[in-house]
Amino acid sequence: MTMTLIASFFLLLNCLALAEPQAVAADDPGTYLPLPSWDPWYRAPEGWQATTPGTVLRVRQHAYNMTPIPILNVGDTFQVLFRSTDSLDNATWAVTTVFMPKNPRCSSNSTSSNCTQGILSYQLPYDTSCLDASPSFGLQWGEPYGEIAIALARGWWVSVPDFEGPLASYGANIVAGYITVDSVRAVLSVADTHYGVKNARAAMWGYSNGASATEAAVELAPKYAPDLHIAGAAIGGLAAVVGTAGPLLTATQVAGLLVQGIIGVTSQYPEQRQYILSRLNPSGPYNATEFFWASYMSGWQSLLYFCYVDIFEYFIGGKDDLDHPDLRAMFIREGTMGQFGDPNVKMFVYHTLEDDMAPIKDTDALVASLCERGSNILYHRNHWGGHNDELTNGRQRSFDFLGDVLDGSDVMKVPGSGCKTVDLTFMQPYGKPIV
């Protein structure tokens, strides 16, 4: 849901998507990976359905081998294709891209007894139902926020999962949560088998739609992956309830998110997808073909294309078509946080009171509910700025929290148990570096 992605980053991505990809080997110096839809590696191998969630299916070492890699502090990269689970509990698979720092916290001279390597699962919000706009492809040309580079400078590995999966199921938080959990399991496995890292500690971080994947992951993990230990999770700008978001988004500057969400979530629900297809106008100025153009757009491009468009105009019955009981049930099932389980990780949740895209009242209610159920949460309520402002204003506090849980510092003073709510008024000082 974040609008501050660098425009040129996604416009370049679109130009590349229109060009004919070259099928090149990942170990050919100076080459770029092809689009996921064209990439033979970006496919599950035969027999993958019989494996268990989190199983490593493929590893692509030195995945980004251009010189230099356009993200600061990167020493090397690899990609992992792994088994996971979709929103209807069917087998699926996904990919994550792992960035290793030039100066890792644990060097080759370290032993498992004296060093623990931090691994950050970083859920980048990419807000699109287009598979070819997934992070595993787009990050070859740089990152939008500079957060990967900062994490690498701290010596952490950074894993960036394509958490929407092979169907680019934007807004489907259940599959996003499962994929995020399984990406951590897969990376920990590869760290051991391929890189000799025997002692690692993992944490998660996501803002906006990345926060949705992260929150779903920490709720699902205790039952889905009881053997997995997550040291902590930073969650910012979370849309805790999105089941009734349609009227809030249509005809606004972020109307494209509604289109992407309808396409993305129904990719997990075939019956609801067929219903949507039956209710879109077959012709006219607002028609089905144009609606599904969004599935070829990055998140930023769909925001530009559908800016201030009344999305209900695409439907034969207007808004009423999206009030169908099966659609409402689907969006509530996917978009209501707090219903997937009880997190057992230390959490830092941050939100701004003036969030114009994800009302803080929903996050207030979620935090209160989780705390009543025994969660361990430090909750910051910022009285300055809106949704996109908090992306920047919460960044240093997020890194401080992640440093606490990954490196053993105590900057954020997270309570050892229970919850603590802090109201503050904070704006990141202009020009002050985030470390």
C-alpha cells in the first residue's frame, strides 16, 4: 500500500518487461536474470508437491552477478525456490532472494560457539498482481528504500521473499504468511548446507503490505512451523482490517490498489475469480480487458493508471457486485488480522495516528487483542505524519529493534513480557543518516 516507491525503479521494470528477455545463465558475468515468467529456473521441479513445507527445491548461487550489484554493501546473493502452502492449504512454492553482506557479522573464522549470524526476512511491499514485478526480478536494478543496504551494513543477511507466490496473489495474506514462514525455514537450511552457517538467528520486518505478510507469518508460525524460532518482528503501517476497504480506495489516488487486490486475492479463490469475470463490463469505457491490464503492471504503474478512477464503474452492478457474500467472506478471511493465531515472538508495532490508508483504530484493536492473549509487544503510536511519512519516520526505530533481537542490544527497551504502548511525536530529522 505504500506509494513512495521510486517511480523510475518501476518504470524501468516495465520497460524491461516489454523487452524480449534473454535466457542467460546466472553464473555468466554481467548478465541479468530473465523475467520470472520466462525463467526456466523459476519453476518447481518434478515431484515438488510430495515434499514438506519449507523444503528447499532449488538454489541459484551468485544470482545477481552484475558488477557492481546496485545495492550498497552486498557481497554476494543467492536465490532459493522452496515448497510452501497456499490460502486453501494446497501445496505451492515460492522464491526468496538472499543478500549477503561484504562484512558479515560471522566471518569464515567464526565458529558456531562464538558467533550468531543475523538473518533478516524483509517483506518488501510490492503491491501488484504481476508476477514479473516480483522483488526477485526487480531488485537487480536497485532497491526503493535503501533498507537492504542498511541491514547489510549491520552484518546481517537479508532475505527478500516473493511472498505473493507464483500467482502474484497481492492481498492474500494467508498464502503470504505461509510463504514468509517457509522462506525463513528454507534460508536457514541453505545457510547451513551451502554456507556452513550453523548458528543463525532470524527476525522479520515489513511495512504496509509487507507488514501484512509479516503479521500473518507470526500469527501462523506457532502451529504451522512450531520448530521455527523467530527472534522478533517489526511491523509498521499495518492494515489490520481490509475486508471492507473498497469504498475507502475507489476514486482516490490509490484506487489501483483495489484493482490489484481484487485480482490478487481471487487468484487464490477460483470460484470468486469466475464471479468477478462474470460481473465485469464486457465492453465500454470501463471494461474487463482494461481492468485486467493491472496484472501486467507494477504497483506504482497501477497507482498512476487508475488514479482517482471509480473502480465500481468496471462492474455491471457497480458497488453492489462487490458486496456479494462470497466475496465479503473471502476478503474478511484474508484481510482480518488477529484470526490466524497467537504470535509467540517479540514484536515492535508502529503506526501513525493520521494514517490515511490504514486506520490506526484497527491496529489499536489488534494490539489490544493480541496483548490480552499473551503477546509481547512494544507499540509506538506516532502523532506526526501519515502512512508514507511513517515509512521513513519508523525506520531507525525498526533497525534499533531488529538490532536488539538479532544482536542482543537493548536500545528500544522492549518489555521482557507483556505489552507497552508509547505515544510519541517523531519526525526523522532531515539529513540524519539511518544506521
